[in-house]
Amino acid sequence: MPRRLLIPVLSLCCVVAGCNNSRTALERVKARGELVVATRNSATTYYEGPNGYIGLEHDLVSLFANELGVKARFVLPGSLQSMLDKLNDGEVDFAAAGLAITHARSEELRFGPAYNKVTQQLVYRLGTPRPRAMKDLIGGNLAVVSDSCQEEDLQTVRARLPNLSWTSQENASTEDLLYRLRQGKIDYTVADSLEIELTRRYYPKLAVAFNVTKPEPIAWAFPKSADSSLYDAAVRFFARLKAKGTLARLIERYFGHVNRLNRVDFRTFREHVKKRLPALRPLFEQAASATDLDWKLLAAIGYQESHWDPDAVSPTGVRGVMMLTASTATQMGLDDRTDPAQSILGGARYLKTLGERVPSRINQPDRMWLALAGYTLGFGHLEDGRILTQRQGGNPDKWADVKKRLPLLAQQRWHSTTKHGYAPGPDAVTYVDNIRNYYEMLRWILEDPASRKSRHRALRISAEAL
């Protein structure tokens, strides 16, 4: 590991103690009413969602701050080294950035309880020769994020393979390198298994060649100091979080759906149409009538959000058939978002509101697909995507053009130039496409068989005429 990454222990002790030695680190946090935490802007940690910031690290830190009776403030350093510098200088209380616990880091930092695990893996592009071992990378174009744990692992490997070389990307994220790999600009990269799984959903040509490391625990990083008060509080916090099952639910919320949206189970959908939809159909029809929307489209959204489960709830409080947040429910005039009728009407009203924010010059169906992207992504991120589309010569009023650029919001190179920063743009594309699939399947299932037969006959005649 590069020596510039290592944090002097004595310096950390002095910084954490601060000028006021009469208070512990925990007491100082409570006195200022604020917990200052360094993190990363990425899909696995912290990013802006439709109704504010979300992400596993965001939720964990926010819960911890709430338990301490203070507010959480997040700091996003530009690099890992900058993050460690801020920790060293006492500008942040700890780092919550999906950091893997490595031997070198453990010598310089105090890690809290592990709350997840990742394995560092070698990624290549399908259609190119699959490497079977690290020696097969010699002579290839291998790139990793500078000063990362992946680079630390490669340096360990180079001790036995001195001819192994790579390029260190200082101003890049893992998402950036996986995108470059997909484009054929590099041959290989090393990334953690979690980020790979999240990315492979929309870069299907990427594949894992082999594991570079054994599973590594992920944890919050604190400075090493005689004052362990804040660290001890975090240990107790995670113990309670695990005991209550909250930690497992949060991990399931953010990562349990990996690859799920790409495997539409038609039989399950058809079964839900038979068993769950009949009780909700009148409510979708009423909401559609009140908002001048297609009830089948609202039903497709409801299926995407909750599989038509009125009792659906997430660890962060999103709930109901349409999975509305408390703020959205209040904004839409609801007093009980767990009530199916109110949830469906609230979701319909919210979609209608977003549709009205889309420029009036945009025609259907582009207008609706853009509104749906704003429904899941947040309207600010949608506008960022449309601006990127315009910058690249595309038509920001056409969903076909915008959907090509929304995935760029997950890459640092692009989201750093936008107003609202990182966003899971690829997920928004999948979200809209899935709803369109559910909508078409629902229309097909509910269509009168005689009408379907007549339409098929007309299509056959048209085809024969061609």
C-alpha cells in the first residue's frame, strides 16, 4: 500500500483529542449537535434519491446520528487520500464509505464492526480471452482506482509477479472503470463483488474471471486513539441494529434486488394478476379516473413498486402499494399511505404532478416515460440527464435519447458536471422498461380473446401484404 495513504497514529490521537481534552469525542459530537462523516458518492454508499439522499451508508449513519440525538452531515472528499486526510485532520468524526478492512488499513485505522462483506474480483469483457490467473494479465491493459484496496491487493501480487503492471486512475471511480471496460478502452479491472453485481445488471458483457482475494469485511473507519468513546457507541449501535434485524433489512433493500429486475417471471406476474389484482383493480380505476391516467399503467407501477402488496414496507419507511415516502404522502394530501385506496390515489397524483412538470411541448409516450423516470429517480436527476443528452447532441425531449444518457449519472466523470450529482441512472432505465413490460403484459392478459384473435388476423394479413 502506498505510504502516503498511511495515517500517523500519534497525529490521529492528538487530532481526535482536540484542543479541549475535557470532553470525549462522543461528548463533543453531542455538544455540537452534529455528526460529521466522510463518505463516497456511489450506488453502494450515498447518493441523491427521488426524495432526498439515500444509500446504505447514508441510512446507517442517519440512524446512528438519530440514536445519538444529533444531525448527520456528510462530507464527500474527492478521493480516498483526501478522505483519510480529513480524518487525520479531525475534519470528520469517522469514514463510512464502504471501506474494506485490509491489513495495511488496520494498522493505521480502527475499524468498527463489520456489516457486510465483499470479494475483490478480476473483471474482463465477454468476447475476449478469459484470464485464469494473475499471470495472464501481464501485458494486458489493467486499470484500477488509485490508492484503493484493489491497488493494495495488486501490489501484494506483484511481490511474486514482478512483471505485473497496471495504470492507477486518480480521478476515476469503480463505475468509471467498469464502463471503460465495457467500451473496450481497458482490458481488465479489479472491483469488489458488490459493485460488480450492481453494474453487471446494465453491462451484461462484463464477467468475473476469478477472485483476487478472499471475502473482506466492510466497516466504518475511526482514528486510532486512546479516546474510543465514539467508536464504542458505534459498536453498541451495530449490535442493536443486528439484533433487531434492521441491518439485514437495509442490506436487502439496497442489494437484495440485484439482478431481480432483469428476470421478469411471467408466471409469477400472471398469478398475481389472478390473485392480487382483482381486489385492487377498482382502486386503480378510480385513481385513473381522477387523474386522467390509464389504470393499467398505474397498476404496472404498483406491481413494480410492491408486487401489489398493500403491506409492503421498507426499513426507511417507504410503504404501501405505491411505496410512497411520508413526505410525498403529505404533499399529495394523504393521511394514511398504508391504505390501498389512498396509496394508489397518491401515487397517481404524484405521477400526474411530475407529468405536468415535463415541458408541454413533449408528446406522448415520451412524456410519460420521462415522468416515470422522474418518479423513481427524482425530477432533478431527470433534468440532469436531459441536459447531458442535449450536450451530447441528443434530443432531450425523446425518451429513446435520454435513456442512453441516464446511465452516465452513475459515473463520476459525468455526474460531477451536473447539479444533483450521482444518481442510479441505469436503475431508472430498468424501472421504466420494466413498467412498460408489465403494462404490455397486463394489456395482453386482460384483452378480450376475440379481440386478440381479430387483431392477430389483421397483423397477419398486413404482414402477408408486405
